[in-house]
Amino acid sequence: MASLLRMSGIVKSFPGVKALQGVDFEVQAGQVHALMGENGAGKSTLLKVLTGVYAADAGEIEFEGAAIRPRSPQEATALGISAVYQELSLAPNLSIAENIVIGREPMGPLGIRWSAVRERARGALSRLGLELDVDRPVGSCSPAIQHLTAIARALDVDARLLVLDEPTASLDGDEVDALFEVVGRLKEQGLGIVYVTHFLDEVYRIADQVTVLRNGTLVATDTPVAMPRRALVANMIGREAPPEDAAVARSQGPQGAPLMEAQDLGKRQSVGDINFKLHSGEVLGLAGLLGSGRTETLRLLFGVDRPNSGSLHVHGGAPTLTPRRAMNLGVGMLAEERKTDGIFPNLSVRDNMMIVAQVKRGWLARLPRSAYAQADGKKEELRIATPDLDRPIAGLSGGNQQKALLARWLIAQPQVLLLDEPTRGIDVGAKFEIFGLVERLREQGMAFVLVSSELSEIVHSSTKVAILRDRRMVGDAPEITEEAIMSQIAEGGE
Amino acid sequence: MKAYPWRYSLALLGLVLLFNAIFTPGFLAIEIRDGRLFGSLIDIFNRATPAALLALGMALVIATAGVDLSVGAIMAISGAVAAGLVVQPPDFLLHGMGVQPVAVAMSLAVLAGAVCGLFNGVLIGFFRIQPVVATLLLMIAGRGVAQLLTNGQIITVPGDDFAALAIGTTLGLPNPIWILAAMALFFGALTRLTAFGLFVEASGDNPTAAHYVGINGKSLRLAVYTLSGLCAGVAGIIAASNIKAADANNAGLYLELDAILAVAVGGTAMTGGKFSLVGALIGAVLMQAVTTTILTRGIGTEVTLIIKALVVVAVCLLQSPSFHETLRRRRTA
């Protein structure tokens, strides 16, 4: 059978980086093809060559038997190649229907035919097996619906090849199931699907073929059955993976006075009943479903939101927190939304890494050049892949941006660091590095509050675990195992 | 290698000067008469000072993703305050103090400019009014305030003391050039020797992220609009001193737009983030160089504005990455 897509010998260089060095990639019709690799392995570049964002320096692309060379995403779309990216490009204030047909509105003599717009939107959604109120503004829908809307838009152009770039990064369990059902349906309709993800489970749930890239070269391509988990991870990071179940030593008890203590802390319509004590050398895992109030809790602890009930003690005092005051008290927070709440896209990687240390010093006392050299040290320590720290951070891959943001806080040397989904959208190797780092710093006496939707991460790193359900903290997990936490999330604390 | 955002405007400025050097006899000549330097180059710099001063403050404002439309009107207020205080001095100016009344009047006028800027800053920083709307208020109302201060008349100031600021020279160079140099050094030191510039850029680049790292966006906005008002205050007294009068209707008219263009031409994006003071200065000088060229070449003044617009379009195109991308694709295709 002829391949739907055949990319061969793709080469693409950027100043200082060889992003792709002769990569071959094939997708069959009716196949879900997982594309895996670490940050900077070349996945995004390959997809951008495919969708016409970049022009390849060398190599051939064959689609449905004909040689193609898309020069813009519009051209690729017209050929039948559609992509849905991790960071969604929807217009939040427009309706679902408008988002689906935007740029291709059915026109009549009196302008846009709105009834036809709705009809087409419903048609596109029904291909996904969905029935939605298409007049609702996209911004008011859940992340899952937003993602499905983006997919519906990609399909509305009669796509034969669909690229999904980390579609599940912001979805919770049920929503992932719904998405997979859609993916299965599309597969039956004969679409080829390129699936990029960092979640290994998903590969084994839906992929028919796995291709692994590393440092811009093709490492392996095979069926998931022929490439078990350990082999996949080894292919991705190029070294033996550390054992996944190496939980931290939790022997030592709390030491000294608590660094942070919350009593019945809460904010109306946000989250309530927050109770915990956090000592030096502890990692408090906050477990709960998406929407259970995990991020909201961290926002209270860092002074982004003001509590209106209960009390929060930091170092024994009970100040009214703002992010600035929290920082001065030695609290830091790595926010979940890297793009909107984290990076300064046009500033250099170095400025992005040093800014917290600078804010702590105040605006008058500029950090000396020697202090800025710390950024180079952190670049080595966290293995941030960039040839030049003085280039804008927007040019880095998501995982490297995340490492730079983590470095931002580490340079400021907080005593308590709040981590909100620190591994979101980053690859396996970087995950191990980040949790290894957390473990080392914990041993040196730092304390963490960790939010993660991956229970295995909570179990791996936490010294104690608090459960959130329906925007309330319902108690501590009796023991730190995935089963105990899951049953506590499901029914505990009643 | 660092890519300076103002490289294209500097290159274009070089071209304009080169054009003049070839086609206008004596353009580059600078002669000393009565201990003072004369020449077209000096003239360009001297005339560029009001817009260049505004551009310094405007660059910071634009870096916070804002804009200050009121600076022209603030110039009128500042000029009116200075002229008014000199012509009808209140008691405290006449008696005691032992200082030149003109100097005191001018200082108060600059202060008035800063207070106007502070007003903008409060509206924008604390009441979250959009910068265009907030400064549009003062752009319109400011001229009204200036007219109230001058009773709707043009206040002419007799004597040479008042004119000395703009017309006098120090060490051979016109005073406005020295004032601009001092202000540029002050702004440069403020933004690059302290972390103020970094915080302004961070806050303009991503306000939410800036909040999360503890940068106080309110005070920052308060500061940049006050600084912009301060610049306008200084530009206002120079403009008034230059014509020995306060003209509430015409002082600094449309100069806010020249300042915005100078900043844009200097490579600072209107969307906020990175800014370049050097670029803003080059932009202001480029604009004036084009105007002076048109005048000295005897090309009709009616085409001045159109040629200026073409220069702006040229620089903006050269700065646009997508324009370069298009050119590149043309070449490879």
C-alpha cells in the first residue's frame, strides 16, 4: 500500500543548530503515528516543515503520491494537511461555529450566511461525534471542548492528514477518553494522524506506529508492541532510564518550626478549608482532579489572590501577601501556564532567568555582571539547550523554556517553592532531571508544594500528600501510593 | 553579534546626510561665528530637540505597551506656566529666594509637566484606563488648560532672559542640544544602570508574568508616564523660549505623533517589551534631517509630510521580519 505521507531525507538548519539531519517519516492512511522525542529533538521542526511554516533545506515530501512543497500553512491546509497545536490558536470571544469556519465563511449575496455557518460547524462536530451549542463563545468552554473545536476546524477543510501536537496536555482523564474516541473515529474514516505527546501511556493506548527522534535524527520507528516502554524511553533519552518507581526516602520527620502553615485558608468561589504545615525538607503533594482547586491553592499561598478566610503563616508571621512580599519571605512559584504567566517572550533567556533575583534586590540596585554569570551555570546544570543565552526565550522549545523558568526561581534561592505542573509539556528526560533536582534541593532543606495531574509524579516526589476535591482540601492521604490517593480523591474524607 | 534594532534608521540617516553632502554645497561645513558654531548639522540637531526629548519619554511609555498622546498638550501647558510666571510673577517669585525668577518659573513649568504625566499615570496605572483613552483626555483638555492659563492670548515675554534657554549657546553649541544630551544621559543611566529598564521591558512584554515575579506594574506605569510628562515639560519651555512666547494653540502641536514615529522608526515595537533610547534619538534626528533636506534643496514644503511618511514606511518595512521573509522567498523561488 502506498503511504499517505512520505517525508525523506529532510534537512533543516538554523543558525548554530542542525535541527533536522536527514529525517525520514511515513504515515499510512488510517494510522495513528506517534512522534516522540525529547525537547529539541526536532519534532516541532519536522511538523513545521510538513505544514509549510519552514521550508526544508533538503529532502522530499510526497503526499498522496505527489511531490509537494508547501510554502505556508494555508498551502498545506489546501493540500489536505491540517494541524492542531498544543497552544491553541482560537479566538476566545468568537463562538464555536465562528471559530470552526473562520476564514472560510459561506457567503451569500447579503454577506455571511449565518445559518450555513452553524450548519457546517454542526457537521464538522458531528464527524467527531459531538453535539454542542455552536453559538457559545469558545472562551467559556472547557479546555477539552476548546481542543475538540480546534480539531473540528482542522477537519472542516477536508483534511486527509491531521497533526495533533500534545492534544491532551491540558485535559483530564474523562476528556482524554473523549478525545481518544474522536481519534479512533477519524482513523476509521481513513485519516492519517500524526500524534505528538509526552505521555507514554497514550502511545500504547492509541498509536499504531511510533517514531522516535533524537537530536534531529531518526532513532527508531516501529509498532508499539515491538517497542516496549523501557525501550521507548531509552530511545528518547539515549541512555538507560532511571527506575520509574524509585520513590524518595521519606524517613525523616518534620524538623523545627514550620516554614509555612495554613489554617482554614480559603477564598470565596475559589477554594477553601486549606490546612497544612510545611517544614524544611518536605514536599507536600497536592492531589486532585483538574478543577479541584490545586492551582487556586497555590495562588493563595503566593499572594496572587487574597484569601478572605483563615490564616496563612510564613516563618511564623501572618503577612498580607502579594507576590512581591511572598518572594521577600523566601517563597517562589513556578506557574502552570508557561506562555501567559511565565516567560517574557522577547527578553533574552538570561534576563528571563535573572529577573526574580533582580526584583528581590529592588530596581535601584542592578545585579552586577558577575551575578548574571549564574545563568550560565544553571544552563549547564539543567541542560538548557540553546547556543546563546542572550537570544529571546521565545526561540526555545517549551521544555527548555520551562527549565529556564525553574532556573529563574532557583537562582533566587527560595526556601519554599510552589511548583504548578512543573513537567507540563516537557519530555521524559527533562522530567527525570527536574524531579532529581527537587529531590536534591529537598535534602538540602528546601520545601516544596507540588501540583501535578500525574499521580506517579506526586507519589514519586512527595513526603506527604494532601487531597483536594471540589475546591476543598479534604485531608491527607493515609499512605503515599497511587491506589490510596486515588481512592481518597474518589471518596475519602467523608 | 548583537543586532541593534536601530541599524536601519541609522543607515537611512547616513544616506540622507550623504545625499546632502554631495548635492548641497557646504552642507557639512561648520563655522565659528561669535564663539558659536553654525552649520546645517548643528541646525538639524537643534531643531530635533523637542521631538527627541518627547521620544525619550515616549520610548519608555511604549515599552510598557502604552502610548502618551498628551505630550504635545503638556508642552503647551508647560510653556504657558513658564511665560505666565515670568510676565506676571507671583509674590514669592519677586521677593527673596535669591534665585533668577526665570529659572524658578521654568523649573515650575517642568514640574507642571511632570504633574500632568503623573495624572496620566494614575488614570492608567491605578484606574486601568486604556492609555490611548486616558492620554487622549489630556491631549484635548490640556490645550484647554493652557488656554485658561494664557487667557486665550499668546503671552509674549519681553527681554532676553527667557529666550536664553533656547537661543543661547554654551561652549559653542546651542543650549537645547546640551539639555537633550543631559536628559538622554539621565534616561540612559536610569534605565541601564538600574533595573528600571528591565522591569519596564518585562512589564510591557508580559504583564501577567511580571506580576508573578513581583514587579509592581502600577508604580511602574506611574513612573513612566510621569517621566514622559517631565520630558514634555522640558520640551515645552524650550519651545516657548524659542519664540519668546507661550502659544497655547500651536505649541507642540502634533509633536506627540512625531515622537511616536521617532520611537517606532528607532526599532521599539508598539506592542511593548524591548525599547531603545538610542533608536528613539536617531529616529527623531532622521525625521528632522529629512525635513531640513527638503527645505535646503528648495523642494516645495508641501511635499515634506509625504516624504517623511515615505521614510517611515521604508524604515518600518526594513524592520519587519515578514518583509525580509517575503524578499528571501522571492529570491529563492
